[in-house]
Amino acid sequence: MLSRLTKTKLLLRPAVMGVLNVTPDSFSDGGRFESITSALKRIEEMAAQGAEIIDIGGESTRPGSEPVHAEEEIRRVQPVFEQAVKAFPELLFSADTMKAEVAKAALDAGAHIINDVSGLQRDPKKAKLAAEYGAALVIMHAQGIPKTMQRNPQYDDVLAEVQQFLAVQAELAHKAGVKHIIIDPGIGFGKRLEHNLRLFGGLHRLAEAAYPVLVGASRKSMIGELLQQRPVEGRLAGTIALHYHALMAGTGIIRVHDVQEASDSIRIFTAVRDYSTR
């Protein structure tokens, strides 16, 4: 099943990763899917709309968010994984966590992917876990921790520094035995607007690496900044525009809240791309 995550197949048809936050405080949908019933209903909706991967998180990583103890994070996510993996065998499930103990609980419940927004900085044991379970590992770049990452992020050359970080961390994961590695530039994680725009402008360079690229810009603050402080609920068009640019640059996975619209955009993208190469 994880062969779906190989770079060649993702380039043929990029995949949609649907976001499911089982948290009370996530920036976009906090509190909406805390119950198992509501979470499973949302997964069913996203699957029908075209999601192939569901990314389940029990700790908000929005700027300024407070950390959550591992025990509480496990309490939030493990029952959802246990039921969802059985109910939707056609889907891939991803554990959005920085903690090895939470990742292990999710893998024990059947998760297929560890999505580490700390890029193995916080807990390198996640690479060994992914290798042991045959899981895929998403390595994301972030400067700082969610609580403080947006206070004053600084780079000399953000694209070069993110490329270097992802290359080093991916090599660590490879040496640990991880067979399916995905890289993510970490849009909005310890980055100002100009940093995010520079990363989007250089995504084609990241896509030249040996690993599939994941991009998550869904409803993020950079869209609000570019659109005269547009609130979260008004950022759909901006999200689609950024992700379409990412697809054109060679991105293999887009992480989204609005699954139907993302799936539609991929259908249009692949149709135009495939026709243009005939």
C-alpha cells in the first residue's frame, strides 16, 4: 500500500492529504472533530471527495500554541486511528505528531505514515520507529517551536537552508532504514511572508531531490497577508492558487482542509499537463 507514496507514482498523479485535527484549538477547525463519531464522519466525507491520505493530529501546531503532554495527545488520537484504519482500509493514515510515543501509539493502531513537523529535531527516534513498522516518514522543516516560531524568524538564504536541512535529515532517516521518505518545506513554520514566497518560488528545486515533496499552505496566514488580512474562512481561492503553483513545480502531495476543491484542482492540473505532453 505504501508503494503509492513512491516519487514516480506521485508525479503521475499527485495525492490529496486531508487534515483532521482532533484538538480543541487548531487555527482552522479546532473543536469540530473531537468526538470519534464526528471524526469518522469527516474521514468518510474526505474520502468521498478524493482524499487518499488522512493526516490526524492531536496537538495544535499553529503559531503561539501551547504544547500538549504525550498522554493527552495519545488519548485524543489513538481511538480515532483504531476505528478509522478498520473502517477505511482503502486510505492511508498519517500521524501528525512530534513525539515518538504518540507516533508509536498511532502505528500500533494501524497508521501508515509519521508526519513530523519537527523534522526529527525534537525526537530522532521517530526515524527508527518508521523503519521498524515499515511506515513512511514526512520530514518537515521548522525554525523554532510552534509557541515561539513566528516571533522573529531569520535566514540568510531560506531556500538553501531549508534544502540543506531536509537533505541532512532525510539522510539520517535513510540510514535508520526508512524506505519511504517525504520532504516538506514547512510553509509558515518559523517563516515570514517573504520566506514563504521564496520557498514557493524555489519549489522546483526541492522537487528535484530524491524524495516526494509535500506542501501544506491550506488557509495559512501568508494568504491572509497577501489578501489584505483576509480571515481564515476567506482563504480558499488563495489556497488553491498556492497549491496549484506547487503542483506545477512538481509537488506530489498537497495537505488541505478543503478536500473537494483540492481534488478538483488536481484533476484539472493532470488533464492539462497530460494533454500538453502529447
